[in-house]
Amino acid sequence: MDRGLEVVRETLTKVKAYVQDLQAVDRTLRPNDETTGEEREAQFILRRQEWESSADPMHQHFAKALVGFQGRGCADGVQPDFCHPLLPEALLFQWPSK
């Protein structure tokens, strides 16, 4: 069993980092008492810009997906904040094509 885990250890480390990235984006989507909507939107945009300049293909994919969710107002099931509620799922389950 340990030998099998050793084979995928590097991949699991990358996946864990991607999950943490998505959790950070998810935190920008949730209203809270500590940050305003404008501050969270700025964090969202900064994260997207960081991913756009990343050499990591997954981060580049995430950046493209974020563009589609930015600046969405109160229409058609979109949160009254600024992003669609299913953004983390959209980022996680749409893998980049090679």
C-alpha cells in the first residue's frame, strides 16, 4: 500500500494545493462581516490575474473559468454579490484539455 501511495504522492500534493486555491476563491464569494463585497471582488480579480500569469496549465484554466463568473450581478440565479454560486465546482470539474 505504501508503495502505491508513493507513486501518486506528488500528484496528491498538487491536487491538495489546487483544492486550497479553490477554497481561497470560495472565501471571496461568501459574504462576511470582515470584508466588503468590493474587497472580496478585488481579491477575486487578483487571484485571477495571478493565475493568468502562472506557468501551471491548471491555474491558467482556472483563470479562464473565473473570467466567466466575474462581474455578474443579480440576474438569473446569480448571487446578489458578484459571482455565481457554483464557481468552485465549475473550476474543479472542468479539466484543461491538452
